Amino acid sequence: RAKEEGRGRWTLFDPQRNARSVSRYAVSVRMPVALDRGEFFIDYQPLCRLEDGSLSSVEALVRWRHPQLGVLGPDEFIGTAEETGLIMPLGRWVLEQACGQAADWVERFGDRAPHLNVNLAVRQLRNAGLVADIDRVLRSTGLDPKRLQLEITESAVMGPEDDSLRALNSLVDMGVSLAIDDFGTGWSNLAYLRDLPVASLKIAGSFVSDLKESRREQVLGWRIVGGLVSLAHTLGLTVTAEGVENADHAERLRSMGCDRAQGWYFGRPSRPEEIVKRIMESKSGLR
Ligand code: C2E
Ligand code: MG
Ligand code: MG
Ligand code: MG
């Protein structure tokens, strides 16, 4: 940690500093005011049913329109937000915005409106006020809890303390569902699958989209994906594959019985207006 901070400070004065460390600095000084100034926004990415390509849900993915650096993706600032604690107000803002958006779509399109997936940071999960926050957001936006799925990573649920386990159980009692994000990339002590009320696994995009090296790697890679799909189904969970970039990926996953897919092939993260177009298309039976 000290080494990391030291390195961060050093790069500030290093003429050779790379773009990444510049943004790290710019990120941490600007972040405290960015929320108040409305610089964050949310893109939504489709999660589609593989059997017919229909829109099942959308995942809320936060972005930051930085005044000097342009649009930054979450990988460039979520880490800093976690370190500085800003993830708490930011996470709350994302939940509020996204639940409000999802509720608005339900009002306009009824059952054709997609469900909503929202990412939870480790730190949010450890926070005592999480359940109350989510309950309040659901009430104020009027979103049916059954339409909300929270994504947590394997590392967040590794040996969860009693408190986070209690919180996750309360959320499930409220009707919210849980998905394990980036499944297969953590230190997989799979015992958590026995202890947690999880509904869904999301297979990490790297398993699918990185399958381009050698023939052997491809064969084994697809067998791993097949195994993960079977594991999910054996446990009675639904399974979503991430990083689905082309028709070949989609077809293989469909034939394996994978339930849902997310990736560029089914739609990039997009502005709400794009999602509305998708909903309308599904209405007229085009998709
Ligand atoms: P994630 O939850 O696994 O989200 C999926 C990421 O994969 C997104 O990156 C998405 O743009 C990218 N992606 C989707 N389809 C494809 C594809 O076909 N190919 C490839 N190569 N990539 C694809 P993004 O938007 O940069 O988000 C990165 C991560 O940041 C997310 O990973 C999530 O862990 C985190 N994140 C995003 N929004 C939030 C948030 O509101 N709160 C928290 N705590 N974390 C967030
Ligand atoms: Mg996610
Ligand atoms: Mg993921
Ligand atoms: Mg990820």
C-alpha cells in the first residue's frame, strides 16, 4: 500500500509519466466535486436470452465525463473511489439513477421493460446502511424489487463476514436477486455458493472473448465454459455469459444451454435512448 502510494506520488513529478498515472491523479483530485457537478452518467448494456435474442435485462455501467480527460470508464476510477470512500455516495447515486430509469421503462412499456442489473462494490457490501439504502431507493423509485439484480464479485463474498451475509439475506428477503460477477476469475473457494442466496452466475468475459489463441486453448476454453454452465444449472442457478462478441460465441453458448448473454454482439453499453429503441423493436416483434 505505502509502495503503491509512493509510486503514485512519484509519477506526478515524472516527465515520463504515462496517461494512466496522470488520470489517477486527476481522478483523485477531481472526484469529490464530480458527483455534485453531475459529471457521472450511466450507460446500459443489454443482457439477452440466448434462446431467442430477446432483451432480458440491462446492466448499469457508470462513466465519468471528466472536464479535462474526457469520458473515463469505471476501471479508471472505481478503484480510487473505493480507496477514498467516494464509492459510497457514487454507488448510492448509481442505484438511484438506474432504479429510477428502470421504473420509468416499466411505466412506459410494462412487462416488455428490461430488468436491471447493478454492480455493488466490496465496500458497499461491508456498509451497515446498505439494506436500508436499497429499500429506500426501491420505495422512492417504485421499482419492483424482483426487477433488481445486484452483481457482486467472488472476492467480495469470499468468507463473507456474518454482517454481509445477513445483509445479502435481507436483500433477498426483500425480493432482490444476487448474481456473482466475473465468475471463475476469483480465488475460487466455491463454498460461498453453498452459503449465499445467489440466483445467478455471470461467466467472466475473458473466458469467452479471449478464445482466439491456439486451437488447444480454444477447445479447453469452451470446455471450461461448458463446465461452468453445468455447474450453475446443477445448483439451480441461471447463467449469463459475458464478453459475447460474435455469432459463433452466441451459437456455441446457446447450444450449451447457457441462459443469457451479454456482449458487443448483443449490444454495446449504450445511452438510455438506444435501450428504448430496443424495447420498441421487441414490441413490434422485430427482435
Ligand atoms: P462488469 O460488471 O464485468 O461489466 C462488464 C464489462 O465488460 C463492462 O466494462 C463492459 O463494457 C465490458 N464488455 C461488455 N461486453 C463486452 C464484449 O463483448 N467484449 C469486451 N471486451 N468487453 C465487454 P466497463 O463498462 O468498462 O466496466 C468495467 C467494470 O467496472 C464492470 O465490470 C464493473 O465491475 C465495474 N463497474 C461498472 N459500473 C459500476 C458501478 O456502478 N459500481 C461499481 N461498484 N462497479 C462498476
Ligand atoms: Mg457487472
Ligand atoms: Mg462481469
Ligand atoms: Mg469486470
